[in-house]
Amino acid sequence: MGPTHQGMEDIGVMRMMPNMTVIAPGDPLQLAQFIEQAIEVPGPVYIRLGRGNDPVVYPDGQDIRIGKAITARMGTDATIVATGTIMKEAIRASDELRAQGISARVLDMHTIKPLDVEAVLCAAEETRLLVTVEDHTIIGGLGSAVAEVVTEAGIPARVRRLGVPDVFALVGPPSALYGHYGFDTGGIVTAVLELIGRPEPVVG
């Protein structure tokens, strides 16, 4: 067990391959729809799965489309862009921020390639603050894809990438590692507060 057993770089590797479609479902109920749609995609499709027993985020039967982000929460102060099994943490973070008076949009970017450029640009224009969250190294994955889109469009928006830094990740339960590397619910909330310029609230 160790780095050779961890899939922390697969999105980056697959993104680089020409004509490759890269999908990371945020909900196990999405998987069947993605498989059916993948059959119609002209070219190879990589579908990234979690370790099993992942939480259900959306109601059964929700309409999803490859390449079209889902707005899981509306918001105007900041945007949390998440992919894969970390979606539940992103939604919880948005709800906690709302309780503090901060309106945080949540985009479920289940398709990393082709990225929903329109959704990213709209969020960048409207909120000016984007926090990307992924169960993956921050190099080459969702965060890189979002930063590339925002930079090339010339939009003056701030982007903070949350995920595994440039290290071989520790071994442990996913929830523990999310917290260790700062992309669990609390880490997402802290990142948004820092970008907005508000101190983290003192508890107790």
C-alpha cells in the first residue's frame, strides 16, 4: 500500500490524451446515465469512480449531460467548483457559508474534459472568486482546467485550487485525508472566507 495504490494523478494524465473525454461522477446514481451517454461519444471515455459506498447527492433520475455542469447551489459571492466524490463536502461547505451570510455557488463539474467553459466563465464573471475542489493532485486536474479557462479569457477573478498538493499522499480513510490536506468541508469554508477577506469564525 502507498502511492502506487492511489489514483491522485489520473485526471491530469487522461486530460492530456487527445480526444479523451474525462468524467468524474459526483453521485453514484449518475453513473448509469454517464455509461449510456458514453456509448454515443465519438472517442474514448474515462470514467473515474470512488472507492464505493459514496453518498447520494441528487435525487434519482436527475437529468445530466456529459460536458454540462450541474449548479448544485446558487450563489453570488463565490463559486465552489467540485468534481467527483468530493461533491458532498462542497455542498455542505456552501450551506455552512450561507449560514454565515455568504452566498456560495456550487458547480458540479462532473466532466473535466470537455470542460463546461460557459459555466466557468459565467461564475468567474458573476462571483469573481472560484475555489476548485478535487480528490486529486492540484496539478493538471480540475483546478488547472478552470484556471486555464479563466486566465485565457482575461477575467480578473481569483482562483484557489484545493486538493492534494505536490506530494505523495498519505495513506488513510478518504475523509481523514480530505481534512489533512484541507479540502474537506471545513477546508473549503476556510478557503472561501480567505478569498473574500473575512476571518474564520471563532467557535466556542
